[in-house]
Amino acid sequence: AQKITQTQPGMFVQEKEAVTLDCTYDTSDQSYGLFWYKQPSSGEMIFLIYQGSYDEQNATEGRYSLNFQKARKSANLVISASQLGDSAMYFCAMREGQGSGYSTLTFGKGTMLLVSP
Amino acid sequence: EPEVTQTPSHQVTQMGQEVILRCVPISNHLYFYWYRQILGQKVEFLVSFYNNEISEKSEIFDDQFSVERPDGSNFTLKIRSTKLEDSAMYFCASSERSALTYNSPLHFGNGTRLTVT
């Protein structure tokens, strides 16, 4: 089974509108972290936001917020007031906290976001 | 803000040749990683490295791959005899803490695009 599922291959949004990028995850660990990364066309991977499994409040970083629904195992990224520079591929990723001491990030397939004027 | 730097940004090599991809992680980080992304596909874990040894590796990381931290700042990925299917973007990443503190994000470099002809 996929550990991270991003069901939206592409999303379109108009500038200044909000957009939600979906992410569901699968883990049997109690301790885990969920991350969102942005990959512009230039290729670099930019860390955006993190949510821990024990965090009771949804994470926020500027225009980014994470809608964390633990029972549903979802960690959707919400971008408010979209800007043209938000056009990029967005990856959801998970890091599980148990088992070996140095576990890795598992990525979803990504969602391509296009922001139009 | 400190960043992970990777060189070269683009490497073209002939099948069967050896390549070395170089990375300088963030200076106070202790955990280092290589990931790769074949064009249009998701980011895949290759290997993690801590305390001068490999801590985890994926099934992709076979005998043709090796990693080294030759001095206090560089972290390298060597591919001994490249194949066409090794063509991908290779990302180096580092994190400050281990997955036991699973909220430590991985900070990625800008990647090296490897093209094997």
C-alpha cells in the first residue's frame, strides 16, 4: 500500500484565491511527522511546513497551513491568497518515528499547482 | 539562511563511466541523505548516513553506489558504472536531528541532474 497518497495530479487556481492540496497517509506508528515540500520548475526542493502526529493544533507558516485530520489520516496543505510564484509541484512526505533510528522521508507523487492571473 | 549546496548542477556522462556527485550539508547538521527523482516521477530515498556510516539504504542503493564523507564538510555519492536508468535528479539533504525527533525537517540542495548517454 502507498504510504503517501496525493490524488490530485494537477490543480488550477486563480491568483489571490485559496487552494487545498490533498494528502492522505498510511502508517501504524504512533509517532510520525508530515511535511510539505515545494518544487518549482528550477528543480530545488523547498521545505514549507511540518505537522507532528501529537500536535493538537494545525501547523501554520505564513500563507501555508496544514489541515491535519488524524482520524482520517489526512494532512492537506492550504495555501491562502495564491500568488503566481506558487506555481510549482507540491510533495507531501512522511517521516515515521519508530523502528530504526534514522528513518527517511517517504514522498507522495506530487500535485502540480498552476496559478493563473 | 544556511543551505545545502550541490555540485555540479548538471552532469553528463557516458554509460559505464564513474561519476561523483558532491554535496556540502548545512554545517551543524549531523544526518545526511541522498534521494533521487527520475524525470516526472516521485522522489525516492537512496541512503542515509550518520556518524561516518550508512544508517539506512533502499533497494535502489546497490553495489554500484557508495557514499563517503571524505572531510568535515563534503558528502559524496559515487556511482561506479553508470547505466542509462541512472539518469535522474539527485538530491542531497541534511537534517539537524535524527528521526527519533521526527519533526526535524530534511533540507534539500538544489540537486544535480545526471544524464547518462
